[in-house]
Amino acid sequence: MPLIIGLTGDAIALFCYSLCVFPAHLILVRVAHGLSGGIVGPATMSIAAGQSSAGREGRSMAFYGMALAVATLVGYGLGGVLASRLGYDVVFYVGSFILVLGIGAALLIPRSNRSGSQGLLSTGAYWGAMVSLLKRRRLLSSYCSIFAQYFAFGSVVTLLPLYVEDLGMEAFHVGMLLVIFVGIFLLLQLPSGILSDRVGRRAPAGIGLCLGIVSLALLPAFEGLGTLAVVMFLFGVSYALVFPSISAMIADETAVAERGLATGIFHALITAGVAVGAPLTGWVAEMSGISWGLALSCGVLAVSFIVVLTAVGRGHGGTY
């Protein structure tokens, strides 16, 4: 039911974008869209985790990550074509229609057998449950990693266009570099998920975070499109290694009854990472230069790397 409510809200919000006349209208629609979107993410991730069989959680989260990557590639590409050929309103109409199809697909998902006797948590119980989740070391490492990962993503999205422009390149080149990143992220998701199930969560997550640090540290050292493409390739490998492992930790460490809250925190930190990383690194770059903005992202990734090394056990058979 939460998934259907969230998709319905998204569909209505997308359609309402085409009706906006004043900035105040746009703000109201954005708020509504954010609220409904905040429901969809945790609901879909909870379903994906709940449907995964024991020992295959990494694979399930890999397919979840692949869906996100495909949506990004298709959404940006299709949206740009529709907007340039037919206007922005058509983008919103098509998006609303796709979401309606999604609602139909959601109605086909079997209902959970778990009874709803727990009802809604009181405010005190809600915060108590959240604190309980945050006290689990492996969940905390997952949360730190996803925040750091999207902090770095916000940094790249903000600073890469500025850096490329300083080199005399155009927006087209920025798009090419981002497509390389997303494409590698997509292609390596499933192998990374399988690796996570076989060797555990710590090694892929740790290696991925290290590659993220290396790629961001190297970025200011290169000035050619080819070398920048290599850096974005490494950044895509980093994301592909980290995401299935840290998202599978949610399934590893939670019972079914608490998974909705756990995935809700996870998705909230995705948004928080971008929301904090983009403006903060942009401000640092404006004050001290792009290299220092990227260095800040490296620092956040390094802290997350330390947390993963200390909080996630080696495990066997894909347990951790």
C-alpha cells in the first residue's frame, strides 16, 4: 500500500508541474513530489530485500541498483529529447503515464502475510526504533557509506561541469563523462552483487570506497577528455562495488517488521548526502578551488572507509 500511495502521489505531482504558473506553485508541487518520492524509495527497497532468498541479498540489491541506473540513463535521455522536440509539458505527461503503469505493476505484487497488528508507531517508539537501528554497527557502516557515496556524487555533479568548463570543454563533454559513470555502474552491479554474496560485504565496500577516493583525488590532475573518462570509469566501478554490499547489509541486519524504517533511513541519507555534498563542496571550491572541494569529498569517503573496516566483520558465505 505505501508503494501505491507514493507512486500515485508522484504521478499527480508530475502532471501538476505542467500546470505551474508562478514560483509558489512550483514550490508546492516540489514539496508534494518530495513527500511522495520519500515513500517510494523505502517501499521498493523493502520489497526487493524481502523477496531475496538467503545468501542472495547482494544479487537482489544489484538488480535494484541496476533499475536505478537504467532509470537515470533513460530518464535523462528521453526527457532531453522530449523537451527539445515537443516541449517540457510533454515530459511531465509521459512521466505521469509511466508512473500510472508503475501503479498497475505495484497492484500485482503479492500482499505481505505479516499482520498489521503493530499499527503506527508512537513518536517515542519511532525514535526508539531508529536509535536501536543506529546502534547496530553494520547498519551504521551501511548508513555512513551511503551518505559518503552520495556526498561524493553531489560533489562530482557540482564540480565536474565547472572543471570541464575551465578546460574549455562544453556541456556535451560533461554529459559523456556522466554517461560513462552511470554505464559502468549499471554493467558492474550484478557481478558486484554476486561477489558480495560470495566473499562478504566488507571487501567490495572497502575496495569501492578506496576507488572513490582515488578517482576524486586524480580528477584535478587530468585535463584531457580521455583521461577524465578513465577517472569517471573508476568512479563508476567504485559505485558499483559499494552499492550492492551496503544495501544488502540492510537485509542482513534487520527483521521484516523493521525493514521499512531501516530502508527509510537509508534513502533519507541518499538525499541528505547529495543535499549536503553539492552545496558544501561547491562553497569550498568557490573559496579555495575545485581541488579542495574534491578533497573534502575524499575526506568523507575516507571516514566511511574506516567505519566499514572497523564495523563490518569478514563473515563467510556472504553473511557480512
